[in-house]
Amino acid sequence: MRELVSQVAAVDLAAAESLKVVGLFDALVESRAPLEGLVRAAAAFAASPAGLLHPDRQVAIRVDADGGRMGSTTSQAEIESRWLSRPIQGGGLVWVERAGPATPRDLLLLERLAVAVHLSLDRLSGGLPDTAAAVAVLLDATASEEVRARSARSLGFPATAPARVLLRPPGPRGAVLPARTAIVQTSAGPVRATVAPLMEKPPADGRVGVGAPSPVTALPPSLRGALAALQLTSEQYPVLSADDLGLLACLDSTPPLNRALKEAVARIGRVMAESWGADTLRALATTDSVRAAAGLCAVHHSTVQARCQQISARLGYDVRGATGRLRLALDLAAHCLTTTMFGYDETG
């Protein structure tokens, strides 16, 4: 799709934008993104607030352009009178909060959002064609308790059974998924989510985020904790549990970020873009000296010393002291928790 968009863009920019919209929502539907994820994608693409209202399903979602939750509107009539909107097949409507005549881009965006929402609502209330769909329903906070219980039974869980979510990067597109596993869309990108009994051990290979135990019909909080843990994993710490994160897991819980944290995340991102940036930052944040960090990076300590000078200049504080290392650890965690990190390996 990316190659096609680039080829079309060379001839027709408007057509390329249309392909982007179609590809975006096709990918979200394929990955069984939750309803809020669909609305957030629309808001980000439109660069304006967007929403979904479906009174019959008791669903009301409204987010700003940065993905932060906003207060709900009063009625469907108010939405239709103020903003660009489109009805959803079967009831309800979606909208973007922009007044004035709709552009072709706006109309396509609303059409694809409405179709994606309709397909998702059908999945959440209808039959469960496969195991992956059952997993996706269990992890969707908008699914009803009855549908979640049916999903749990289809996976072999009693409705009151304890379980937890195990998250891994998605791996190659089209790869065979393990039992009770689905590719789900998150704020960090698509991830491989497994609904696991408590006695099941996390995989020993690769990066894994482990969610907190929960009744199998109440797993969305376990998913959020597992995602935070996965985002904080590294080669040195490939398996992390949400139970061990403490306050770190709260750094992304109140979007949008305040201005100071946004600036810190941006500065960390610029250092991470260096070929040596990610390894060096993680080593400095998890060791107690420059020499120990150099050992972790497998380079001479004078090399890390020179990197420290560059990093300190870019971040605005000295990363070599105890206070600087603590601040670096928090800024680095905030970057990991608020950055899209995962995507399909197209080479697999």
C-alpha cells in the first residue's frame, strides 16, 4: 500500500490521500481495532476532534486531535447541526468537528469511519467466527458483558476464571498465531495479544509484556498494563510485568501529555534517532556509572563519556549523576509509553 501511495502521489496528490484513508481503515478493521481506536485514527487524520454516537448500543466516544478523551455532546441533532457527520448503517453516526462545506477528503474519511464502526459493532454483538475474534472481543472495553462471557466460553474459560494478557510485537504479517491469540490495535501500534490462564508462563523468547491478573470477562485493564510493560521492555529486560511498573505505568494515563513532558519526550526522541542513542540511553538509565554503561554497550568508557556530553547538551541536564539518571529514566519511560513502536515485519 505504501508503494502504491507513493506512485499515485507522483501523479495525483488527492488520489494518494484517498488511498491513505482507505488503507488506514482497512488495516484497523483487519487488526480488530476497538471503537475508540477507530475514532482516534479519524481525529488524527482529520487534525480535528472526532466522535461516535450510537444511543442504541450506549456508545458515546469523542476525542480531540491528539487522541485525548473529551466530554460527550448532548444529542445527535446537535452534532448534525454543528459539524460534518455521517450516519452508521443500523443507527448512530460519526463526525469530525469541522464546520463548513465538506471536502471530498472529509466525505471519504467519514464514510470509511462509518463502515469500520459498523463492522466492529457487528463483530461485538454477533457471532464469533474464529478464536482471534473471541480474543479481540475480550480485550475491547466497549463489548457487552454478555458478549464477553460468550467469547470466554468459546476459548474454554468459565466466565469467572482468572486470566491475564500477554503482549508481544506482532511479528511477520500473515504468520500463524498461537492459541487464544489475536493481532490487536493499540496506541503503540499492532501487537500480538494472548489471553492466558494464570498458570501459563510467558514465552521465553523475545519481548513480552505481562498484564495483571483479572477475571477473563474484565481484561481491558490487563491489556493496558501489559502494553505499558511491553513498551518498557528492552534487550536487557525482555520480559516485564505490569505489577512491577508502579508509577511508571501512569505516565501515559492522562493524555494529552502536559507541555513539559511533551518537550522531554521530543528531546529523548531526537537522541534515540542516533544509531547509538537507544542503547546508550537505556544503559545510562539502568546502571550506576559511565563505566558500567560502557560495559553494557560493549564500547570503551571514553566513548560513552563523549556520548554523555552530547546527550546532556541535548536534554538540558547532566545524565551522569544520580539525579540526572533518575530524570533520564523517567523521560525515557515516558517516551516509550507514548510512542508508536510496533509494526508488522513486512519481510516475514
